[in-house]
Amino acid sequence: MNTPATAKATEPARKRASLGARSERRVKEILAAARSVFSEHGYEKTTTLEIARQLGISEATIFSYFKSKRDLCMQVIKLWYDEISQVLEEEVPRIGGVRAQLHFVVRKHLITLMQEGTGMCKLVLSEGRSADDEFAGLIAELKRRYTAPLMKVLAQAQRAGEVRPDMPLPLLRDMVYGSMEHVLWDYMVNKTKPEIDVTADQLTGMLWCAFAPVRRELGQLDQFRSEVADALRRLDAGGRE
Amino acid sequence: MNTPATAKATEPARKRASLGARSERRVKEILAAARSVFSEHGYEKTTTLEIARQLGISEATIFSYFKSKRDLCMQVIKLWYDEISQVLEEEVPRIGGVRAQLHFVVRKHLITLMQEGTGMCKLVLSEGRSADDEFAGLIAELKRRYTAPLMKVLAQAQRAGEVRPDMPLPLLRDMVYGSMEHVLWDYMVNKTKPEIDVTADQLTGMLWCAFAPVRRELGQLDQFRSEVADALRRLDAGGRE
Amino acid sequence: MNTPATAKATEPARKRASLGARSERRVKEILAAARSVFSEHGYEKTTTLEIARQLGISEATIFSYFKSKRDLCMQVIKLWYDEISQVLEEEVPRIGGVRAQLHFVVRKHLITLMQEGTGMCKLVLSEGRSADDEFAGLIAELKRRYTAPLMKVLAQAQRAGEVRPDMPLPLLRDMVYGSMEHVLWDYMVNKTKPEIDVTADQLTGMLWCAFAPVRRELGQLDQFRSEVADALRRLDAGGRE
Amino acid sequence: MNTPATAKATEPARKRASLGARSERRVKEILAAARSVFSEHGYEKTTTLEIARQLGISEATIFSYFKSKRDLCMQVIKLWYDEISQVLEEEVPRIGGVRAQLHFVVRKHLITLMQEGTGMCKLVLSEGRSADDEFAGLIAELKRRYTAPLMKVLAQAQRAGEVRPDMPLPLLRDMVYGSMEHVLWDYMVNKTKPEIDVTADQLTGMLWCAFAPVRRELGQLDQFRSEVADALRRLDAGGRE
DNA sequence: AATGAATGAGCATTCATTCAT
DNA sequence: CATGAATGAATGCTCATTCAT
């Protein structure tokens, strides 16, 4: 279930081949510290020294676990994506109804990115882009995996007639994630803790309308008519008894 | 008409008090060169040397017109915002109908950001974020001004009942600009020239649906359906007894 | 006359395109300082900081005139070779007699390398070798040019029968320069200022013997015989008068 | 037989007091690995990590047997010198005739340095130079011991009149080893496997000529020639009067 | 007004070496 | 005895910025 996702050269040239327990803890510590620093200042303004200081260790130690600053950053991003992707992959299919699934994704995304102080948001959204083409591919794949659960749902919904089929899937995705990103940005800039649940409801509501087949209401009306017809039939049948 | 927008320290430490005609031309040249370089490499990777070289002048000259690299970049961004803001302020009010106005804004935004080779796009979208708090305010105001025309239209539309009034205005704005931003990112990453007009139509269409007031008749129909359904259920239950 | 010798990328990425008088002086200063430091410690142990300090300037200044430490070192080596090569190219052809030419080259080499404290010797001989293949070619050419005057003389002498023709030219060259190198090394290690002139005479003497055609003495005997024959003939002629 | 040669601080700071059989084997393993790595990359570019990896042991282990990288390298060099010195000390005296002894030394030197892939050559020739004064003495002594057999032979030959006595012994030595060093350099740079035997013969031949005493008979012949020449000149002059 | 020249402050990365386990 | 882990100390190189001319 833990997708390897084009696992590229990650080990530093020097040392670290064994996976001792202490080793593993260090890796996690460094990743955590790096995440916090990178997400606060962005890639360029982050110095390896600051990450080291935050852990009270030497810069050299970092480079004995990660082969470069760039690599460390990529690992941070990958970790974040992997975590949230796994949750979505597990949870989304269990939810019944497209609308509820969309709502889940929206809420989860908002909550996740909000609690990290929007730092990861900046990191994931901005820095991921400028990645030297070397990493561009990795980032792209991570993103694909992350949005896949929703994409799958929407694709199926299009085929089932629950979502308008005349719109390209990527556009639907952009609306979902783009809207959320700006919402998050607002919160960050204004530093106002938002009512996430309310926002999630509102966003989902509007997105649902946006995605609705132009005649969804008529569809409902149709369904209603057949329900009533059924009932009438039953009434007729009952009257004869 | 040229909003001063919290004109903070922009002048270089010394010099530059007179604003001769020659001076003004230089400022524009530098801004133009800076725009092209910044938008090609992004803020961090751009060097003042490269900007200077492109103009065939010395780096020192740049610093005699702009306080710092950061300042120069901000001026570039500001200039871009000012230009497009002015266009929107002039054009939007002349357009009849909320939907057409929305469409205009969407199309204009996509076209403008796309034609600069995705350079300004990256610059405005990414680099604007990391602005040290010093400039955060300026950026915020530029954005406010830029989105103001659309906000005004939407606000009025809410009051007029053309746009659902149960959604906060900023959320509507975030949907509009957020969706577009992601669409642009996609184009940038995939390097596929998009059908801007088609995309603009599609986006506007979906946004319009999202913003549409929930129609009274449909709401009533829904309620009616529930009532009938309940009645039918009672009948079914009662009939068998 | 100033051979360009595969003039490769030398300018630093940054600045320094003009060749002002001040500029030129700086270049020379830096080259001089670099020569002294490189030749004292060798390439690896020399730090750009030390070179800068010796001049009382900043490291950055060095890098504004030379694009890398390696490049600076190569320039130093090239300069040294160019200077002495030019002298040899001019002087050697003016000297009459192969033996005298050999003596000149030996003495010049010893004097030149001795007065620099044998530092250049180490630098030129040792560091030149490990040059990343990038510079290997340049070094090789410099060396070729430097030894060319002697090589030319020896080649001609071989054809003229003054130097034994049964030995490969490079081997002759290696004997000349190899012997001198070790002599210099001895002086350096023992820190005893040598009698250069005496050493030059002795070395030349032995080399001359080494290079002598196996039957050079017989050649001299031949010549002697004809001289005597001539004299006798003259005597005979005189006797008749 | 294993000359201690100013055995300076060689033991690591702590540990290693017992010299168990296992210990000794380790020392040899490390020396062997170090020799191969040092001779491939040179001192500066060799990392202790690489040596350790080649043995499949940890860097720390190396430092528990050798005080420092520098020390390890010196040991390697010393070992090499000791080995070949011992051979020379044993073999040279058994050979009959000065010329044959010279030939043996030359050939042995060329073969030995050539067969290690020019690696030891570079190491011994180049890196030996830069030895901090701390080790300079050791190196000097190693060299002295190494060249001693030949020196002894030459000294005796001088006394016996087989080698010209008017040249300082060190100069003779420098010619021998200097010539060979340059020959080796050439091979290294050009990467052309040489005909060692041919080269040894040629070199020995020329060196033998260089060292040959100026022959009495030829000297006398020369003098005789001068006398006759003078006489002839006088005759010529007198005859005409 | 323009700039050539100089630089201070950084910064990622390397590596020999130490030491507790 | 061996080593995993950690690091201090460098080091080459960059670049925005200043200032005398």
C-alpha cells in the first residue's frame, strides 16, 4: 500500500546503509524539523544550518542522512503526499455517494493543510514547481497520486450522469483544489482561524452545483414522478384487496 | 489613476530625487528587463547581474534606481497588477450582465497570464507569496485592487438575487481565482498551449452554476416531494394494517 | 611571439570584461600572490583565503578576476611557462654549438627554478600532473613548448652526427630535465644554496658525454688526421719553393 | 632487517598495545587497501571512507590502527620503500661489475614503479614531496636507504677509477633517478606501456657513458693534437717569412 | 548619471577524526 | 575488537550592495 513512487537516489554518498532503530528515529527527526523550517521559509531561504540548530545537531549529521538539501526537501514533500494520499485512498472508497466523497476530500484537505500552518501548502504548491526537471517528474507523480481518489470518483460520476460529462476532468480537479488553495491563502494572510467545517460545507455545496449536470433537477423530478407512479400503482392494487 | 498603494521605501538610499525624462525612461527600461528576467527564472534564481547585462548597463545603475532586488521585483509585480487592474476597472463596468462580466474577468486573467509565457504567472503566483512581511501588505493591497471589480459585481449580484446570498463573498472570489490559478499551473507544468477561450467558457459556465441561487421552485419541489413521499409511506404502512 | 596556447575559458562568469589599467594591475597582483602561495603549499593545501589575505583583499575579488581556484592555478603555471619559454625560444638559436646550447638550457633552468625557492618546481612538476583531464592538454602543450628549443637542437644534432642517433629524443629530454629536477630537489630538501654554475657545468659535461656518439673520439681523430695531412701537404709544397 | 627509520608517532592515540596475530593481519590488510586507493587517486583525493569500504570495515577501525590518514599514507610509502630497498640491498652486491649493477638498479626501479599501474609512482614521487616537515625527515631517510646500494657501488667505482671521480656522488645519483622519474612521468601521462627492457638498456647505456672517466688516452691524444697543431701553425707562419 | 571595482556575509557540502557502546 | 553515529572545522564560490570617481 506504501507506494514507492519512483524511489530515486536518496541515500547520501557517505554512510548510512544500516537501518538501525536509532538511525530511523534520526531520519524522522530531521524530516520533521526540515518540514517545519522549509514550510516556514520556503526552500531557498531555508538553510541547512537552521534545520540542524532546531534539532541541536550538526549540519554534517543532516548530510549523513540526506544527500543534499534538495533531496531532503523532496523527501519532506514526498512524505507529506504519501501520508495524505494513503488516507484518501483508504477512506474515500468507503464513503457512499459522490457528494459525500467530494465533501470528505475537501474537508480533509482543508484540515490537513490548515493545521500545518499553511507552511506545507506554500512548500508543496510553490516550491514543487520550480523543482529542477530532475524532480519535476517525482512531484508530478506525487500530485497525481494525491488527486487520484477524487479523480476516480468524479470520472465514475461523470459516466453515471451525476456529474456533468461535458467538462474535462482536470478542470473539475483544478476547481476543487484551486478554490481550496486560495481559501487557505486567505486564512494564512489574514491569520484568522476559520470555521473549517462551515467552509467545507459551503465549498462542497457550490462545487456540487458547479459539477451538476445541467438538468440534474429534471432528473430528480423524473425520479419523483416514478416514485409517485409506483405508489399510485400500489394504491390501486391495495384498493382492489 | 495610478494608485500609490502604500508606497513604501522604494527610492534608493540616496540619489534619485529629480525625476527627469531620462530618469523615467531608465526606470521603465529596468522594469521591463527585470520583468523578463524575473519571470523567466523566478525571484531567487534571478541575479541583478543578468538584468543589468540584458540592458547593457552596470548593476550599480540598477541600485541607483531601486532600493534593492526585492524592491525591484515588487515594483515589477506592482506594475503588472496596476496595468491589468486598470483595464478591469475600466472595462468591467461597461459590460452588461453579471455572467458576461464574470466571463470577461476569467478570460482576461487567463489570457494575460498566459501570454507572458507563463513567466509572470509563476512570478505573481509563487514569488508573491514569500514576500517578507514587509511587502506582504503591498501585495495584499494589489490583489485587493485587482479583484475589486469582480467583487463589486458579485456583491451587487448577491443583493440583486442573481448570485446566491448564502455564501461569503471571499469564498466566491477564491473559487474564481483559485480555479484559474490551478488551470494555469497545469498549463505551465505540461507546457501545453491551451484553448483559452474554451477553458474560459467552461470555467465561467461552472462558476455560474456554482454561484446560482438555489431556485425557489426547485426547493419547493423538493419539499413537496418529501411531503408526498412521507404521505405515501404512511399510506403504505396504514394500508397493510 | 606570445603563443596563445589553447586559450580556454578564463574570464570569470561575473564581470571583468574591460581591461582597464587598474584591472590589469590587479590581475598581476593576484597572479603573483597566487604563485607564491601555490608554490609554497601545493594546489590542494592552498586556500583562496590565504591568497586573498596576502594581498589584503577579499576572496570575492579573486573570484571576480578568475573563475575558479583551479583556473587561477592554471594561469599561474601558464604564465611561468610562457615567460621562460619565450626566453629560451629567443636565446637558444643565437648560441653557437650544440654543447653550448645544452649548457645554456641547463643553467637557465637551474637558475630560474632556484630563485623561486623551488616552489614553482613542485607546482609545475607535481600538480600539473593531477590536473583533471580538462587541463591536462593545456599543461602538456605548455611543457612541449618549453622543451621544444632543446628538443629542436638535439634533433638537429642527431642528424648532424653530433649526438648519438640511436636514442629516442624523449629519453634524452628526460635525462636533461629529470636530472635537473632531482638536483633542485636536493637543494630544496637540504636547503643548501648550491653553486649553480658549477653544477651546470658538471651536469652539462656528463650529459654531453651521455649523448656523445659512441665514436665521437674517432671522429675527432679523423679530423686530426686530415689536419695533419693538410699541414704536411703544405710543408711539401713549401719545401719545393 | 626492517629498518625502523625514525619510527615517529605511528601508533594511534589510544589502544593498540598488544600486537596479536589478528592485529597484525588487520594492519596488513589496511595497508594493502590503502596502497591501492592512495595510488589510484593520490593522497588528497583519497578518502578514508573509500579505504574502509574496500575492506568492508568501518573508518573507525582504520583509525584504531593508524594515527591519521597522513600516517597511514606514510606507512604505505615506507612499506614500499622497505620492500624494494631490501631487494636492492640483497641483490646488488651479488652482481658482478659496476655497469651490470647500474643496469640492475635502473631496470628494477622502472619495473617496480611501472607494474603497480603507475599508482605507486605518482604516490611516491608526488605526494612524498608535500610531506609536512614532520615526515620530510622520514621520507628523506627512506630515500637515502633506497638509493644507498647504488651510491655505495658508485662510490667504490669512483675510487676504482671506473667512474669519473671529478663529479659529486649526489649528482650521479640525481642523474640516475631523475632520468627515470621523468621517463615514468612520460609513460604515465601518455599512458603508453613502454618497452621497459629497451628503455633500461638505453638509459643505462647513456648513464654509463656519462659516468665514464674521461679516458687517459683520449686526453693525451687531445693534448698531442694541440701540440702538433701549434707546431704546424708555427711552421706555417715561419715558412712564409 | 553611470559604473568599475571591491566586498561582507553566507551557504551547501566534505571529511578526518572521536567516542560511547 | 569493531563500529555506528556524530561533528568541528574548513572551503570554494556567489551575489546583492556600496562607493569613489
